[in-house]
Amino acid sequence: MPSDKPRRFTFLLLDRFTMLPFTAAIEPLRLANRSAGEQLYSWRLVGPGQDHATCSNGARVALDASLDAEAPAERDDVVIVCGGTDIARATTRPVLNWLRKQARSGATMGAVCTGAWVLAEAGLLDGRKATIHWENHDGFAEAFPQVDLYRSIFVNDGNRLTAAGGTSSIDLMLHLIAEAHGDALATEVADQMLHTAIRTDQDRQRLSIPTRIGVRHPRLAAVIARMEGNLEDPISPAQLAADAGMSTRQLERLFRRYLNRSPKRYYMETRLARARNLLMQTEMSIIEVALASGFSSPSHFSKCYRALYGSTPYRERGTGAVTA
């Protein structure tokens, strides 16, 4: 979008925001200005505090203005919510009201990391496409069913932008730079950042299953993918084996050899990991979490949970919040 006026980005730094997604978003703008030899972009930092924001690693970042003193955005502005740990506590009424006001002014609204949770809480992602960090995906999906949630590294849905966290902010910004000023400039910025593989909104967040488990075995990876896709309604080991074209005993040997646990144990641990995320990220009841993780009995769920994590779901509730 060529213009004589720099496009302005407003970064809303919430308490305990994660630094990497924020810096990965602002640095491409600086480098675009440098590479172009002119000011294509400007930015300002705002937050609920008066003079600084504290990120999750304890570092402090000076703010240009507090929300109280900040004027509404202009139509060509982009507002980016930078979230992090304990996002539910950072999602205050003044923050939500400020975001709604910016949206009414016509600004493009965006978020990195858990910032998407805040936009959704403000009602600004209703009926829109969005993404959030994979660790928060299940909790977000349960809390905001009206949002069309994706597992890609970023989503550009017109005047709604979301990046999943980490270095995905780089790819979102390169995408915006390329849209406005061409692929050549975006490539030059990526080169300056030593970002050797520019990803698109079709790239998924997590490493492939073989990379995650450290084993390159196609049939094992296929079985694990089936497990991860069926956590609410678990598939029996016998059916998993049959679908993979092997006997139950062969499947058992495969898991024992490469993962040092039975298929049943691996499946159980995967389901309990999902349950733990839901307990810490949502207000779902214990029974709802149990059912969403494939347990029909709360007592059985509690017993299995305690065996793995050393604490019951009831005690776990309230010890954490939406994190990244």
C-alpha cells in the first residue's frame, strides 16, 4: 500500500508479554525502513502502565503512552496486542474497552502470541479466522467457539491479523511488507535477519511428528497422528494397529522399541497433556475437561492425572492461567 505517509503500528504491551514475538514483529519494520532508504513504517508502544511494561523474562520496556493518554487510531493504523503469560489476568476491562475503541476507528487489529485471546475476549474475532500458540489452541477453541481457529503460524483475515508466537511474527510482518512494497523488499529484510526460510500462512506451527519424537518411521508417525486427532474419542490399540496394517503385537513392539512405552501409555499421556492445558487455560468444569480428553469417569481421570503429574485435577485448577 504505497503512501507518502508511513504506516503506523501501535503495539499494546500487556503485563508479562513475551519478548520474542514482540521483537520479531517490530524489527522487520525497522529493517524495511533501512533497506528502503525511507520511512515506510512508524510505531509506538502503549500499555496499561504509566511508563513501562514488564515482559515475562523480567525485562522492562519503556512506553510512549498509557492507554488513558492514547488517542484513537487512524484508519490505516495497525494495532498489535502483545500477550504472554497469565493473559486472563492481563485482560482487563480498560484494555478491552480501548481495543474496541481502536477497532471502531477502522484500524486493523492484530495480535501475537496469546494476544489473540484478548482480541477474542473483546469480541473482535467473532466470525473471523485466527491463530494462537499451539499450547493454547485447545483452551482457546473451547472458550471462543465463534472464532474460526487455525493451526497455521499466522493468519491474515483482512483487517484482522494474528501470529501464533515465537518467530511467527517475522513471517507475518514479511507478508505485510511484501503486500505493500513487493517481494524484493521483504526478501531483503529476511536476509538481514538471517531468516533463511520465509514461511506462509499455510505453514503449521509445530515440528513434524517424526522430528518431535526423534524417530523417522512412517507407520509410527501415522499412528501418533491418529491419536492426536482423536483425543476426545480414543481409538483402541487394536483398531489403530489394523488401520496401520499391522497386528496389535507389532504395534506394541514398535512403541516399545522407539518410545519405550506401550501405545496405550503414550495415548494416555497425550490425552492427559491436553487435559492439563484445558485445566489451566479455561473455566471448564473437571467433568467437561475429562470428557474433552477422552475420560468418561471423573474418578478414573483424577486417578490417571495424579499418577502422571503428582497432583489431582482439582488441585491443579487455579494454579496456572493462559500462558505461552
